[in-house]
Amino acid sequence: MTRPRVLVFTNLYPSTIEPTLGIYNKSTFEALARYCDVRVVAPIRAWARWKKPGLILNPVREREAGVESIFPPYWSIPTAWSLHAAGMYLSMRPWIRELRRDFPFDVIIGAWAYPDAVAASLLAREAKVPLITAVLGSDVNEFPDLFGLRPQIRWGLQRAQRVLAVSRAIADRVVELGAPRERVLVQHNGVDGARFHIRDRAEARKSVGIEHDRPVIGYVGNIRPVKGSDVLIEAMDHLVKKLGNPSAELWIVGSGEIEAPLRARVTALGLDSRVRFLGRQPHEAIPRWMSAIDVFCLPSRNEGCPNVILEALASGKPVVASRVGGIPELLTDGDNGYLVPAEDPAALAQALSRALDRTWDPGALRSTVTFLSWDAVALTYQKILGEVLDEWRREGRG
């Protein structure tokens, strides 16, 4: 049987310039490359490259794990979000036509609802190939509320032969936005169980240069309002001062737009000795940081299917997280962690205290996610690709 030729079209894909961008996409499509021929076109905002004009004239091209990727620039008006899909489409047409001569792809996967999947729907129509759209969270939870985007996102979703959502909550949202229910499927993200596994905590702490035996709460991710990092700081204050846990520490691995005000808030609360801002770490170092903590916390206001929860559980760590989006599909309250209402520092502090006080079985925690391997995700993608291509041919469209 001929291997399907798949064009992945997404702005969220890591490169040597931005190695932490869209790691989940890299994991998915490198796994898919075991079963299909995969090329990635990852459009980059041209205005983000003005200080490096060489990258506009000579886009980055890379190859890793059997996947070739190119990062060409697209042009639009930076603050005019409603124009980005049109700008991406028009900018990418020549690149896609050139690619198609060398790589006559059978199908496009547009990974991100806007502007990627909207532009991809136009490119798929021109190439006369089917489109599969993958949605992840804020692209359908937040973007439709931005001026002019909802009609475009609806249009793009309705033209996909399948829409893959990372959780049931996201799938329901996609249907609400106008995608036909029968075309919407749920596929949770995977986890690399070979990288994220149970390690000795003391050895892990030594490897990251922190050697003490105090209980540690960990957060790994972007420091943005939607992630609830501010709620976590308030919960930490409650934990230390009201729940009588003065020895607990919070380690924040990551960076983002509200880091400066969070640091100021930590100082104002007198928590400088209890909260460590560790900055953005290389992706290959994250398993060691995950193994060095006692409890992982994700206090998000909105979520899809957060990989970081799967990575924590695969590392044998309990998780305390908000009951939002797809998180309740990954956590069973009292089994592999605790669920709390979003934006409730007191409830979050109580759950963190319970998690720190409890003795957990790392093997039992890991067992709750072992079925979510990236290879399993890739096999699901392969099955869906086969179904879509068969339908396309039966209908005489290919």
C-alpha cells in the first residue's frame, strides 16, 4: 500500500530558532512519519523577523526524525488579526505550489484553527486535496471572540473533512462553532514515556542544581493570564500563612507576559524565599525538573488537553489542576490528583496541602497515562487519514 503523502500546515512547530514552540506538534508528526510521508510548512509572521531579514529572504529549512520542515514568512498587518488568514494564504501560495512539484501531497493537516486552518482550507481547495483540521484549545476557546475571526473560523471548520479535537470539551466547542458533529473526533495528546519516567527525586534535584528535602510544588509553562499563574501565587500565600505549611516551595519553570508583576507580587507577599522563578528551560531538561518536584500544579482558566499534565503523571507525580476544558478527562479527583474550581486560590491551596500531605504511588500515577503514547496518537491519525482519502476517492474528488 502506498504511504499517504501528508502536508502539515501550522505556525506552531519548533525550529533551532524557536526550539520550544509547538513541541506537541513535533511529537505527533514525527510519530506519524513512521507511517506516512510527512512535510511541514510552518508559516512565520514576517514582522517577527524584521531584526533578522536574512530569515525572510532565506527561510529556515530543517530535517529531523524523517520530517522535513520549512519556515517561510507570511505578510499581513500585525494588529489586524482578521486579515492574517488571507495574508497567510496569499503569502504561502507560491511556496505550496513549489512544494507540490517535488512532494505531491495527498492531504493537508491544518494544525491550529486560525489563521492556519482557514488558510489551509483555501490551499487544499486549490490543490484539490482533503483537509483535516486539528484544534488545541485557545484557537477555538478564545480566538472566535476576537473581532472578525468567528465567521472565518466557522467557515474553515465547516470545510474540513475531519476536525480533530484534543478533548471532548474542545470537540463540543467546535460543534458549537458550526462544524458538523459527524466530522468531529476526539484525540487526546500523547506523552513520551521514555523521556518522562519515574526517577529518584534526590538525584533529579541534584541534576538541576537544587539539593534540599523540602516539599516542592511545580509549575511548567507560559506565565500568562490564561494559565492562572497569578492564582497560584495567591494560593501559595494562603498555603504558607493560613494552612501552616511554611516549608513548601513553588518552582516556576517558564516565562511570559505577566512574569514581572508576578515577581513583584511575590515580593509584596514576603514569599521570595518560597517561590523560585527558574525561567524558560530547554525541553530536554523538563523531565528532570518534573522528577525533582513533589506535586505538579496547573491552575488554568482555560485548557485543551495539556501535555504537561500527562508528562507529570508519566513522571509519577500527582497533579492539582483547575476543573476546566479537557483537564477532567485526564484527572480523576482523588485518584491521580485533585480538581479545583478555576480562580479560587483558597480551594487551590487546600488541594495542594492535601496532595503534599498524602503518600502517592508513582507507579499507579504513571499507569493512568501509559495508553497515551505518541505512537498511539500517530496510529489514530493514520487511520483517519485512510478513511478521509478513501471517502475523497469514492466521491470522485481525487
